[in-house]
Amino acid sequence: MKVRGRDVDPAGDHGLSIGRVLGRQLPGALQDVGQDARIGRPDVQDHEDGGGQLSREGLDEAPEGFDPTRGRADHDDVAPEDVLPSGAWNLSGLCARDDRLSVILWAPPMIAPLPFPERSVDNSWWREGVLYQVYVRSFADSNGDGVGDLAGLTARLDHLDWLGVEGIWLSPTMPSPNADWGYDVADYLNVDPELGTLADLDRLIAEAGRRGIRVLLDLVPNHTSDRHAWFLEARAAREAARRDWYVWADPGAGGGPPNDWPSVFDGPAWTFDTATGQYYLHQFLAEQPDLNWWNDEVRNAFDQILRFWFDRGIAGFRIDVAHSIVKDPELRTLDTHPGVHDVMRRWRRLADSADPQRILLGETHVRAVEAMAAFYGTGEDELHLAFNFPFVYADFDARLAAVVAETEALLPKTAWPVWTGSNHDAGRFPTRWCDGDEARTRLALMAILTLRGTPVLYYGDEIGMTEVELTPEQLRDPVGLRRWPDHAGRDPMRTPMQWSSREGAGFTDAGAVPWLPLGDHRACNVGDQHRDPASILSFTRELIALRRRLADLRSGAYEQLDAPPGTWAWRRGDSVVVALNLSEEEALVQGVEGMIAASTSPERRGEELSGALTLDAWAGAVVENASPWRSANRSKSRRSNNAIVTP
């Protein structure tokens, strides 16, 4: 078959799984479209705005005006070349047609294949692969209500497959009144109806698994919703069976709160319950009462919750407020209590006993590297990964190297770091670190994806999505509603994913009102960047592919190297050197030999170096087969994962 002058085998090298649909199986093929007609391997496929899965209706998201019963499109967005005669294929365009079925199937456009090594299949996946955070409400809306959902995410899995991520962490999916947008859980064993059903989540897990992608859920153990059945029972009477499941205290002097603890969301951390004459603790909103983790029944209940989700195929959890779930029983301080480590060890035993073994990723929101490192325990008995907030909140300049050096020095020998620049609370690094500058965004991606440890990307990082300016009328986040105009809260970093330049941004239907306003999706979106080999998206995928290909980038030692002021350079293993120029001036990094395997300037890829690397302002390079530097250039810190015990 000819496609724009090229010979293409639709069931061959490009992995087009169409044989069962357009082959010779009639009429049953039509019934199997939903399951069997997906486009194959991630190195060759993608919908123009990041989709790529065929549906029984003919497509995942066809251009408006496309009529699958007539085989043509009546819309200005559809180019004439995309409407083909019977039997022809346009792999970068619109459709495929088989006259005998009179069915038009959506064929995602293909890009030039890049070498993309296979995913890990053993328990090293969470160390060697890339994780990706999905804020579900803002990722993909399948039903046009303006809210992202699980079905929408499932329809977009091929984008993540193509990108090369190993696991996805979902923002809260459990039923919630949404006082804090899912972080006030009303039922730990179900799915919020606005996001889908348990069956939708099961399908997501299965479809992700087919692509070699694991699914992590967000677990919120510090507090529940005030509408959770546990709390409704607890506040009914002082003698209630679950009264001690929460933190209660008698009024202080003058009838006020028991102490002066502040809420993270402003105001006191205590609310008076008139019916029972006591205060209950809430580190966040009054609608989020804190659980009492000294109560064995609470601990047992969460054991059951973990097992419930493990049994449904979840690969693990990101643990919300992991550092602060256990309170001082005498209410003296809100500082991290040593008792929290007992809970982490308990959950680690549960995770390790599962088959396959699960992982625990903790939100350890502490500002000192030493305090963060403590949540690894011995390196094998608490969290698998603990978020490094000193790194997240550091300035993006050469001084960031000091945070990494301290982390490498303080982690237990068998522990494994995790690096991220963005999340749903801290903001987007293309804004916070890079002020929207593309060169700096590329440099930040290079750092996150080449340090020793597990990178975590936030949805949109791969295209350089920035935070969105909102008016006070557009705010939904309780933090922004309380602090405006001094602080817009967290909504600017939670706006919908920008899939295409069309109305609705490919996130929702044209004409639908998204739950938060869209950013500038015409200037920055997956579809446009997917077609541009020099885009941030292509660069991100290139780095992930390089990480898969080079063992030293996945698991090699980290060794900081001497470099000029304003630059940061390090060696990974024996064969890779990464150098970043985090300054406004050109820099010369001496002692580098080898080939540039990746660069923030795409035209430099493949360039041979023979002793020195020149970097423009805010530029970086990954050099493969780098010769050993002079001993004077080596730092004393050299950390490897050679001693890591596979869980």
C-alpha cells in the first residue's frame, strides 16, 4: 500500500492493529472496533492532539463535521487531502475506508519513528522509568460536561504511551463533596461519580497495563471529609463508637480553641462542635477533620483500604500529607511526630507483601533535606520515594546543585531520589522557575530527566504549559478564594490540558464550559508540538527515550563535576556527562569528549566533542560515551544504586 509515496504495511512495521477490522472478518470485526482497532506501538502513532484509540463510533475525537457514515468531512479544519477515495490511507491525516464495511475508521497521524526501548517489566520500573501526574478533572473530558474524567484519561493513554512514561499518579478519584477538590474524601472504596465509576477505573488500569503503564492513586490518610460516615458517627455523641477516630479536645481558657495551632488554609486549626461541646482538629479546611492515627481501628481500616485497591490492580499510592498524619498526643506541636514512621513501615510491609509488590510515594512536605530523607527509613523499610520539596522550591540556578549534593549525601545507601518541578499545589515550573521562557523550560526538563532518581512530570510539563491568569470570578480553589488578591491560590496551575488549537482545546467539546478556564491553547498544545520535531514535546520524548536506551542514565552513579560559575555539570555512571548553563552568558565546560546525544538546541544532536563543550546562555547537553574527566574535575560525592535491593 502506498502512503504519500511510501510503501506501508498496515499490519507490519508500523504496528497498525487493523487486520481484525479492515481485514476479512465480517461482520464481527465491526463489533470489536472498541478493543481491537487501536493503533500500535508508541514510536509510530498518535492522534493529532494526543489521542490514538479507535472507538466503535469510528474515532476517539474526530474533527467536528466528520461524518463516519459518509466518509467525508464538512469542516474548515479538515484539509481536502485528508478525505481520501475508497481504500486509501492517509497516516498523517484523517481516515481509512473499507467499501465492504462502509465504515470509516480514524487513523491517528504518524510521525517519523524514533528508537524507543521497551519498558521495564520487573520491579525496577519505578526507579528507572518516568512517572506522570494526572490531575484528572483537567486532563480529558469524555462527556462534554467540562470536567475531566476517567474515561477521558483512558482515551488519552496513547499519548502517555507514545511519550514513554512508566506510571501515572492520579489526583484524588474517590467520592468527595469537593470542598478541597477531592482531598476531602467521603468514601475510600469508590470513585467520585463526576469522574466515573469503579468499572471506568478498572478499565483504565487494564488499558494502561496493556501499554505497560502502571496506575497509582492518591491516598488521603490525614483527614476525611466532614461528610464521611466515620465523622458523621463520631460527631453524633461523645460516646460514639468512632469518636476516637478523630482528634477532639475540650475548649481552652475562656472557651476558645485548645491551642494556637493555625490551619494551612488560614485561621485556627480547630472548629467547635456545638452539639458535643468539643473542638475537632483540622490542619486544612473545617470540612477536613483530622484522623487520630493513635487509634488502632483507624490503622486497621486503612490496611483494608490499601488491600482493596491493591486487589484491583493499583500499582501503589501517592500519600497526601505523609509527613504529618500522626499528631503529638499531648497537642504540644504540629511538627512531624516520630510516630509517623511506624505507619510508613506498616504500609511498606503491606506493599512489599503484595504480588506484584507495590510502591509508596510520599508527599513529604518538609523544607529540610534531612527531614525528607528520614522518610526512607533504612532505605528499604519506609517510603520507596519521598518528594523533595527543598528541590521544588529552590531557585532554578546553579545553586540547585547544592540541594542535589545534599540529597545524595543524606539519603540512606539503598534509597532512591525523586525529582519534580511541578505539581497541583506547588505550581508549574515553566512559570515558577522559567518565567515562561522556552530555553529555560528545556533546561529544567533536561535536569529533571537526567539526574539520578525517578522523574515525575506534571501534566502539561511535556509541552511547557504555563500557569493561567484568572479573575476572582473564575476561582474555584478555597485557598485563592480566601487569599485573593494577594494570592490566586492553586487554580492557575490546574487548568485543562491543552491538546489542540481547536475550540475546547481537545479537552472538552466545542461550546462546553470547562470547569476552569483554558490557557492559550492556540499557542501551546500537544497537536501542534507533536507535528514539530523541534518542539518541547519532541524534546521531552527524546530525553525519555535516551533515558531508556542508556543504562547509565537510568541507574548510574551521580557525580558532580567541576564547572565554571553559573553552570552545573555531572557524570552519570561511566559513559554520560550532563552539563547545564544556568546563566545569561556563554560558557565553556572543559574536559568533555564524546557525542552530544541530546541538546536543548536540536541541531547539535550528534555533534562530536574533543575536549570542551561550549554552551549558549540557558543551554544544556547530554554527552554520551564521555571520556573520564581529569581527577581534579571530580567531586568527592559519588552515589550509585548498585546496592539497591529490588523490593
